[in-house]
Amino acid sequence: MGENESFWESLIYAHPTCVAWKQEAEGSIYHLASILFVVGFMGGSGFFGLMYVFSLLGLGFLCSSVWAWLDICAADIFSWNFVLFVICFIQFIYVTYQVRSVSFEKEFQELYSSLFQPLGISLTVFRKIVLCCDAEVVTLEKEHCYAMQGKTPIDKLSMLVSGRIRVTVDGEFLHYIFPFQFLDSPEWDSLRPTEEGIFQVTLTAETDCRYVAWRRKKLYLLFAKHRFISRLFSILIGSDIADKLYALNDRVHVGKGLRYDIRLPNFYQVAVPGTPKVQPAEQLVSNSRQKFTNIANCDSFKK
């Protein structure tokens, strides 16, 4: 114990204390380096945040090296600051190369900025999503069909990036699909990974369209490797289905008194004479609230 105390005492008190402080301030280069350090440590995350941090820290270490070489003439201070400057410069070049390598076509850039970037998805994660579709954008000419009712198998998930798609069933109009909406989210959500199915609606291009398509099996493999991407697509698909549910106006009547949405056959209602008509979206929200109330009551009863 005594040896440890003597070691710390020698470490602290071995050097002479400052008796007289310098009256004049250091040169402007030293203060510029300090300002660059302060501003540099305010950088954010992500590729551009790293570029910001390493660029300003590198300039700060470079200024410190110049200050050590010209003002105080200290070789050790110059050496350490110059080494740190070189490290920051190498890191900046590496991050810049990564950003340059993560480049996409115009359609994918628009898709990222419109849908994925607002959710905080990084370029590296988006790159995995793009590679899953082979970075390919498919063209669908006007009046050509993406899917035909009762014929086209459900083997992929697609998102429209430009144009407009008309959804019909038995020749009856249901709704439109606009850019950055999924073409087949209800069909995707209705099947399990091991199940197969066919479209119950016809999707026709009203204008020249461009869309991105992910093959079903390949996308499920991506979900298995990256759970975050799986949760991301689950949220996007759920939101897209909700948008389609609210946008759906025309409905198909089957039998006497039954009415249901052809793309969401599980959500139906019985039209009773003399009762106000409830929109399917409102009925879905009402059912969800009722389930939530029942669960809350059960929890209260258990307590």
C-alpha cells in the first residue's frame, strides 16, 4: 500500500508546478485548431456525419501540427498530431469511398428519399434491399397488365415508382395505385411463406409505369438474415394495406346482404335494412378497438 502511495505521489508531485503563467496567448493557429475540434465533435451519425467529423478533426490535428512545428518547436507534439491527422484523412477517404460505392439509379434514389430516408434507414441497409431485387427497375407499358384475375400467380412483391395502376375485378373499378405504393401488398399479406396463390384482381397500367419487384423466395431469405428489414417491410406493407382499405370505394356484392372488399375478403359486413352503412375501414378500426377493450377487461379481471 505504501509503495502504491509513493508511486502516485511521485507521479503527481515529481513535476514542478507552474509558478508563473504565460501572459501572452498562443497564436491564432492554436485557437483555430481548438475551434475545429469543438465543431468537429458536434457531428452526427451515418456516412455524412462521419465525413463531417473526420474532415474537421483532421483539419484540427493539421493546425495543431503546424502550431507545434512553428510556434513551440516540439517534435513530439508535432509527431502525434500529424499521425492523428493522417488517421483522420485515411478514415475520411474510406468513408467517402463507401458513400460513392453506395450509388443507385434515379428511381432508387427517389424511392429512398421518399420512403426509406424519412424512416431513418441507412444507405447500407437500403443497399441490401436494392440488391435483393437485383437493382432492376421493370417497365410496364400503358394498358399492359401487371396481374390478371385468376391467372397470375403471387410470386413477388412490387412497388410502383412512377405511373399509375388501375385495379379492377370482373371489369369493375376498385381503386388506383400511385407511386411509392405496393402493387400487391394485400396478396402478399394473405399468404404464408409456404403457401401459393393467384391474384383475385386485375392490375392494369393506365400510363407507362416503372416498378421494382422482389421475388418472394429471395425476399424471405433476406428477412431471415436481417430481422430489422423484415420488421421494416411488415410496417410498410401494413401501412400500404391500410391506405388501400381507405381508398377502396367500389365493392362487390356477393349473395343477399353480404358485402366485402375483394382484396381483403376477411373483412366483410352484413348490410341490415334500416341501419347506417359502415365503411370497411371504419368497421376494421371499430373491431380493433373492441378487441383492445376486451383484452383490457380480461387483464383487469385477472388482476
